[in-house]
Amino acid sequence: MSKITIRPSISNFFNRLLFFIGWLLSPFTFWNDAFINIPLSYLLADIFVKIWPADFLLAVLVFYWLTNGLGILMMYFSGKSLLAGKRGAAREILSLAATLVVYSIVLIFLNKAGILKPI
């Protein structure tokens, strides 16, 4: 009898890694915005406004949307086979869009209250 060994290919590992990083950046979990996307957006906006004069709130919001969008794209391209034939995709997209809008409004209120400032 011959042994069959299963070794994940490098591309399979890379796709899973990209999917995981995309999941961390995407709005599919309730905690990622508070612990990953908003701090990352804040940091990127802080660096951006030091290099290029721009409105800090606008930069935070743009980077927030970009990190979420990048996460979704990373998940899409690395996990096409996982999402094939999934029902309720339109409802998921509407739910994600609503989450992005709510967090964007929270960021605007934090800016108006003087809490959201560059370092």
C-alpha cells in the first residue's frame, strides 16, 4: 500500500492567508472596525496629512472605506470557490454597506466632539 500525503500547495496557503487578512480588514465581523480598521485608518490618515495637507477627518474616512473595501476584495479574489453559490449575497452587501455608513457617522461625531485628532 502506498501512502498518500497531502501537502498544501504554496498557492493554497497564500490564498488562505490572503483570505484571512481580507477577513480581518473586511466588515464581516463585529469587532474588526473597532480594533483594526479604525486604528489603521487613523494611523494611515495621520501619516497622510503629514505628507500631504488634507482634512484629517476626510482622510480617516477615506482610509476607513479603503481598508474595508480592500478586505472585501482580498476575500473575493482569494476565496471565489468558497463563496460560489451562496444565497443572500445582496442582503449581505446591504448589511455591510449599512455597517460602513454607521461607523462613518460615528467617526464624524467623534471629529465634531474634538476626540478624533491627528497625533
